[in-house]
Amino acid sequence: MRRAAIALLVAALTVPGLSALETDQYAAWEVPLADAAPMVNAWFNRQLAAVVAEANRGKDAPRPACWIADRFQARIRYAAIFHPIEVWCDSTGLIERYPDGWAGHDAFWRRTIYRDHAALDISLWMPLGPTIRIGEVRIGTDKLAHFVSLGWQSFVRYRKLVADGVDPDMAVDTVIRWQILGERNLLLGYRTSGVFSTSDLEADYRGLLFYRDLCEGPDPVLELVGGRWRIRRAIDIRRYVTPEWDESYEPQLFRPGRWKRIRPVLEGYCETLDGPWVKALWRRYRTHDTLTPVERIVLGEIRRGRLPDLGRYTIEGVCGRPVRPWSYEGAAEAEFPPIDPASLEPLEARIAAEEEDRPRRTFVLWRAGWYSPAGPAGSVALLMAPFRRDQHCPESCELDGPFLQLTAGLAGGGVSLGWTQFIGRLHRDDRTMAEASLAWGVKGTVLRTWGDPWGERPERTFVGPGFEFSVARINLELQALWAPDGSGDWSLAWGIGFGF
């Protein structure tokens, strides 16, 4: 698992918009979920309205619509792995999801196909995306991260190809092949988590269409009128979410070691597969199960021997049932009437009220590892961050704010003051952070050496700025330290450990 740890860390540091989480819709079978689409639509439209209002306040000449799309994507994406819509869906009290709360979290881990994993399986040190329902389709919240992040990267690449004279349909196919390469062979999906997710590829592709719909085509979302931008029609996430987003329905590919552990768990779902709940769900899916461009290209890769037959990895293949086809005759993508903007206003007001009801609370963070010049060391930090009164975070929530950190080791210790953006899980008491899924912070440090410090003399004081980063609990630190004793000495300190 060392390779997976290194790949995950390098990917988080180097791949913009990376989304590396997994999900499990099997564990959510037979769990009722209310439709989250109205509230998710309200979230997207609220963000877009804010971007358009900011653009219209500018004094410059009107910019192209896709410039506003660029500003929009910057607002709804972070740098890596997690993205605002995903974190919001994982923690808001305004939508139903599974699991939700610690009771659901414990039940979920008893059912999930990922429950049997090695202790050093670093990819599963990250949280699994809970399941929500968008229209009739049940999806992991990680798909919305793919939708806004890799969907944007796909759109940028698509526009460049079209600008270079490539036919738009050919450009889409080229981008999908690039997505497949990333999911299978680069620092995404298969190489880190052991899962080649065709559902992720579908979300990436639909994200391309989403950004294209914002600013291009015969019916764009944005329109320039009298030198001011306006929203012609509301964003409707249901137009993009298809049955292929459900990983219990769409075929996936698993690395041999991962599949060896998952297959026995899937066998336990065979009885549920034959039950009325799954049959009714899949009957609804088949009504809108068309052959998508992603599926067409994946099937071509299978025929050429570049991918194995994915049928063996499906629940039908495991349970000895006929494997479903990739599409159904007569199926058509779902169509939805335009959203009345007035219907979004009360939902957006509820989102705003939830954001405002976030008094600051104190959280305790910890880390332990090897940090120069102190050597083996541990630290504890107090973080002051806004937090919703009724919020629980067994999977993911975001905290950001100032922190005070105390560090002590065998050969030195110090105090740091800084600011962090932290995404992780809370302990059941909602006070101490249990796991740093993704965090970064900047800080200023005063450090004193003693004993036998690494690379320095004892009894010296250093001050200087530093940067700290954690992904999947793995922590890295870099500091530029200066000795204010008249020597003018500078020292580059670094460290690696666990926590934050």
C-alpha cells in the first residue's frame, strides 16, 4: 500500500481539481432518501447569481460568457480532492443522505463493499462519499466533485480542441479518451483506490456539458443584455445526472486485490438484488438508460482488449444472473420542465440562514511524527472555526480559521500561530478532530532547541514562517527558520507525520 500512499499524496499536490474519493450505493439499497435535487439546484443557482452580480458590478467592458463560467468554476472548486458542493452535501442539514450521523455511519461500515480492507490501505483512510438522491438517481456525493472539477478540466480541453479546428463531436470523444487514461493509468482512480469508475467518467463528461451549457450553444444559461449579464434559465442538476452515475448499476472495474475483498461482500447482496426494491429502481433506470458516449468508448476499449470485460464485476455477474446490457431499446434521457426561479428563493434563503447560524467553536487538532530539528515530536493545536450548532461530521466537514499550536519533541519545541482550512471527520463529541482528510495551513513559529537537535546546536532559538499540509492523515511541513542571535543563520526545517 506504500505505492497507493505516495500516489495519493503526489496527486493531491500536483493534479488540479483531483477528486479521489470512493462511494458505495450498494450499502444504501432499500434506504429511503428524499430528493435532494431542489436544494442542490438552489445551491448551484445561488453561487451563479453571486458570480453574475459581481461581474455586473465591474466597470470594464462586458466579458465573454465563458469568462463568467471561469469565475463560476473558481467559486465552486477547491484546489484538490474535495470541492464545496461535495463538502456541503456531506454536512448540510438540508438534504437527506446515507450515512448521516454516527448511527448511520456505523451501520454503513457494517454493510459497505469496502468494509474488508487492509489497515494500511491508505486510499480508504479518506472518507467514502455518502449517497444522495437526485431525481430518481442515487449517487455518491463524490460524483458532484467530479462534475464540477474534472468536468471543468474536460471543458477547457474541449474548447481548445474546437478552437484548433477539431469537430465538436470528435473533440468530446478525444476528451473522454483522456478521462479514461487518467482514471486507469495516471494518478487517479485505479492507481490510488483500486477502482476504475465508469460512473466517475460519466460525471466528468456531464460536467463538460454543464459548463458548455453555461455559455455556449443555442440555449445557454447566461446571456448578455444591454451590457449586463443575466441568467436566462435556472441550472437544473437533474439534466445531467443519469443512471450511469449510480455505481451499483453501472459496471465498474476493480484492481485484483481490491476485487478479492469486495466480491464476497457483494455476494451478500444477491438476495436483495432479487427483491422488489432493486427491481423497481432498475426498472426506472432502464427507462432512461441510453448508450452514452462514455459507454460507447469504454465498450470499444473492451473490444480491443485494452480493458477487461466489466460484466464480471457487476452484481449480476457475481450472483450468477444475466448481465444487463449497456443500454435499452426505446430508452431516452429524462427531460424536465424549466425551473421557476421563484421556487428557488425560499430554498436559497434556507441555505443562507444555515450559513449564518455558525458560531465559532474551539476544536483540538493533533499530529505526531518526525520534525526537524526537534526529531520525534508531537503537537496539539486549538482551532477557532465557525460551526453549525446541529452539525455532525462522521464523514466530512470544513473548518477554517486561526489556530494556536504547541509542539514538543526530544530535541526541541515551540509555539506557532497560523490559519488553516481543514476538511476531516470529527470525533463523536464534535470537539476533537479525528482524521485530517485534507488540510493546509500557514503559520509563524518560535522554536527552541535542546538535547541533541537534528542538524542544529542545542539551546538556540529560531523564528520564521512555515507551511503545513495533510492528506489522508499524512502530514508534511516546511519551515524557513531564522536565528535572531546575531549569527544571521537560516535553516530549512521539514517534517513528516500523521494528523495536522
